[in-house]
Amino acid sequence: FRARLHRMRYATRLLAVLWLRPLYSAGLSSYHRGPRPTFRRKPQPSISKLDEGMEHLYGLSPVYNALVMQRRDMKTLFVHENPAKNAKKESQRFSTVLQLAREMDLNVVSVDKGELNNKCDGRPHQGVLLLCSEMEPVLISDVPKATDARDVWLALDEVTDPQNLGAMLRSAYFLGAKGVLVSRKNSAKLSPVVSKASAGALEIMTVNAVGNMPVFLHNAAEQGYRVVAADVAANSVALNEMEVGSAPTIIVLGSEGKGLRKLVKSAATHVVNIPGGNFGLYDEEAPSEDLVDSLNVSVSAGIFLSHFLGIMNQQPS
């Protein structure tokens, strides 16, 4: 009985396969299962390729300063079709940017937020974006002649981070430095990221580049400049021990992490450090070791500039 039952099951399966095969080949299986779903990718906004030497400057302060200073070749101003009204100051600056662009007969195009985000890689554009020429540093070889013993320059040796570079340009402009020097090679490009981080200071000030930083600093020292290298070397002196206004000064800072190159440091007349304090000095639970033993390079630049420009010693007018 069991053998007969086994043969019957085998024959039933064989007949089922032979009967269903033509139906599958005719596509009837897809009829029973339903059509296969199709997934269509959502079309992305088209972004035209930028012409060589052009870029998208973003942010209210950079765009506004670029329009006022007119140091760039400007083609098109892209604005948000529905600008936010959440901040009164931002709304006023937005209106001013639009007015300046129209007075200059600049092409103004209203686009949605997605298009603005795509053009500036999702960075904080604040509803405005300017298609304009790139900004380049001015290459110099001769040491600028000092006109005052209180002149202070900021020299940046191979600073590659655009956020740090922009922050230092902002400090240099706000605190009143005479100028800024960068290394021609291995330095961050003067990009829209730098301009945004500088709060638009890049659009106002001239950034100079030197081909050989050690030689330039050596020549500056021979011409009477005090070349101050920011470093925590054993032979360095504390910043508060440095006299202010006794000679024109070039403050030299290196890149984040690597610091100053050896040849650059050897060209300095002074090596200076920022003495740290003891966080929680009177706190019994404070750690006994220095878990944070340095400052961000842009913060260090602000402290050095403030000291040598005598900002803390100025009397209110």
C-alpha cells in the first residue's frame, strides 16, 4: 500500500509539472502574481557645469561684501523664491543684497531651496548665492615697507583648513592687522568656504602669497621686522612677556596639527607661546593632568593679534 501511495504522489507531481510548464512559458504565472513593480528614481535638479574660474559664493555677508567691493566678475545672483522671515536683521540684509544686484543690472534668478543647496553642496547659503569669479591671493616677493612700529602682519605657514583660514582672516580684519600672508603652495584655496568662515572679510581685504616663506621671513627680519613664531618649544617665551609697539611685527602660525616647519621657525627672531591656565584650579575634582594642552590655530591667531595690536590696552575714546 505504501509503495502504491508513493507512486501515485510521484505521478501527480510529474503531471502537475508537465501541465504548468506551458502556462509559465506563456507568461500566465506573471498574470496570477501581478505585474512586477517598477521603481523610478526621482529626477534631480539639473546643475549646469561651472565655467573655468567661476564659483558659487554663498551666505549673506560674503555676497553682500562682494557686491559692495566689486572685486570679482559677477554673472548671476540666485535667491530663494520664498526667503525666510525669521530674523529681522537677516531679512534686511537680504533685501539690501537684492537692491544692490538690481542697481548693478545683475541677472537675478529665483530658485527653490533644493537648487541652492545643490549649487553650494548643502552649505548654509541663507537664501543667496552669487555666481562669480574665483578669488586669488596676490603674489609678492618683496617685504612690505613698514610705515609704523605698531604694524602687525599675520603670516600663515601652509594652513590647509579653509575654516581655520577664514576664521583667521576675520580676526585679522576685525582687530586691524596690516595684512595677511599665506604660503603660495600647500595652503587652502580662497574658496567660498573661506569667505563664509571669514564672515565676508575675504571680499574686503587683500591676501598676499609668498613663494618661499622662510626666505621671506629672513629678509623681513633683516629689514627690522620682529618675526614672532607661535610655538611651544622649550626655548619659547610667554606671550605676556613680549613688548607691544616696539617694532613692526610679523606673527607666524603653522597648520593645525603639524605646526610650523623647521625652516620657518628658524627664520623667526622670537619663539612665543601662550601660557595656559589651570581649569578648575580650586576644584578638588579637577584632573591632575592636562587633558587639553593646546588651542585651535585660529584661536591662537586671535590672541596673538589682540596682544600685539594692543587691543586690551586701548583706552575707550
